[in-house]
Amino acid sequence: MAYLYVRHTVIDFNNWYRIFDSNKEDQEKHGLVEVQLFRDQKDQNDVIIIFRVTDVEKAREYIYAPEAEIARDEAGVIGEPESFFLDKVED
């Protein structure tokens, strides 16, 4: 099973979350199902999202599309997000 780890800093968490939450349908359409959302205890604008990925190729196209950069700018993401795809290690 594949996952996507994304970490970024935002200007205002509430504004970012409103935009992030409004994109759930589009995320799911591109193979991204939100698993967990985290905020740093010291900096509440430092955000980590871990998605379960149902289609890696669709997800990769989606997160690297020019529209994604526009959405990140609109949501107040500072700098380039750290992101990478993961495979879950089964016991």
C-alpha cells in the first residue's frame, strides 16, 4: 500500500485548512485519501499530511500540476512543500 507524506508551512492554518478541506473531492479523484493531519506543537502553521494513495500515477500528476502550485499559493503555503511517496512495510 502506498502513502504520500507532505509537509509544509502555511501563513494561516485556518485559511489553509478551509481551502484544503474544500479540495477533498478533487484529491480523492486523483487517488489521495487523507489518512492523518498533524500540526507542530510549537508552530501550529507547520503542517504534515499523510495520504493513503489509491493511484500513484494520478496522485503524482496532481501534486506536480501547475494548478497545484496555484492552489498552494492561494492557501498560503510558504516555500516548496516537502513531499515523498512511501510504501508501507508489512509485518
